Amino acid sequence: MKISSWLSSVIPLISYYNPKFYAEIFLIYVTGRSKKWLLLHDDYLLNSYQIKSLKKCIDRLCIGEPVCYIVKECEFWSLSLMLNNYVFIPRPETEILVEKLLNMLPINYNGKILELGTGSGAISLAIAKERPSSNIIAIDSSINSIRLAKYNSMLLKLNNISFFLSDWYFIFDSIKFEYIISNPPYLSINDIDCNNSLKFEPYNALFSKHDGIYDIEFIINNSSKYLYNNGWLLLEHGYNQKKIVQDIFYENNFINIFTFKDYHGHDRVTLGMKY
Ligand code: GLN
């Protein structure tokens, strides 16, 4: 089947979405060709394997699966990252978290940063790219996430991150960091909406007990032991968690506590300094 015929057969099927956009993404994924090449060769003959793969992509899109999972790739901080269903899809608002940390780090920063719950590696990879002399340790409690994040760092040729399997601070003993950063699970079970795409993402990476605050509380309550004095803890959290997150920071004697909004105007990132 020619690309042009495939396009005309598939566009009505996905007219609910942005059909040209998705058809193009899937063609690039399945043929391994560039967008430009595909435009110039719309009489290219797709083989039966490619047609089957394209059909699978369309079927998955039609049941609401996020396109990043279908093509196993996403973009974060202008980095192209490999993705799979073991990790959640990095969100644009997490770039605020990255931005806030970068604002505190001189360009030649060579200190130690810990990322808790790295998932695809997005946050650490962005920081490693922008601060090549920094020394980053990224942990996750999922071996599949660690494998993927390591693979991403290899593809991006970033050598200043070490990845470890750990349940939060579990593997650390006497090590201290200047910065700890995390986008932990913070959604509440009440945020589950069966119609949305969250159902394709790993539950444990998104949802936390006690109305979504359990992991955030654990991370703040235990951070002192792993932060130098004047070290910073930076956390992403839910749009309605500013007060509770700030209270936990205060209870742990942090100072300089600030909350920042995301691109939608929602409170999203809180940071504080260990005193
Ligand atoms: N920001 C994500 C969402 O709202 C949740 C990410 C998380 O729990 N860390 O879907």
C-alpha cells in the first residue's frame, strides 16, 4: 500500500484527534524516515509489516493511549527521551522544577545533587546537560525505570549521573548532598478519572497515600540527614498541596521556603533551605 493511500484510509478513523499530526508521527516511527523524506515520497510502498505496525498504532491511539507510549519517545527540556509504560510521561510543568534548580547553580557547578524517583531520568538528564560538571545521583525504586534512565543517559552521552535502585533514601548512609530534587508521586486516589490517560501510566509513580501527601512528607521529614547545612530541597507537588507542603517544610526547620506556579498558574514547586 502506498503512503498516500494509507493516509486517506486512516484519516477518517482518527478525525477526532489531529489526524495529519498523528498519521505523520506514526509514519516516522514505523518507517524510520524523516518527515521531509515522507513528504517527498508519498508513493513509497509500505510493506505488510509496516502496515500492521501502523494499524497497531492507530488502535492504541483510538483507545486513548498517550502517543508518547505508542512511539516510545517524548520530549523534555528539548531532549528526546526514550519512554516505556514502566515510567510516567514527563510533564511540561516539571520543567519549572528543573528551571528553579538551574537558577541556583552557576554554570560550572561541580557539587552533588540527588534526584529521588527519576522515572525516565528526565530531571537529572536536563540538569546534567545544563551543568556538565555537576555530580548527580538519581534513584528509583523500579529496576525498569533505572534501566530506561541509564539507557537515556547513554543515548544523550551524559556521563555525570549515576543511577541506583533505591526506595527513597534507603541505600544511603552517611552521604550528604547540596541539593535534593524530586517529582514524587503526589496524586490522591480521588484524582483517578477512569476516562483519562493516567490509566496507562504506572500507578505507583503517580499516586501516594494520605491524599497524595505520604511520599512528599517522607521525603521532607528524612531529608535533613542527607543535606548539608544550607542545602536545598526542591519538590514538585499537586496544585492544592502548597499549604501542607510548606507546613511540612516549616515543621522540619527549613527556611527560605517559596512556592512557584506552573504555566497554568497552579502552585506546583516548593523549595526550602536546610538551616
Ligand atoms: N503531574 C502529574 C499529573 O498531574 C503527576 C506527577 C506526579 O505525581 N509526580 O498527572
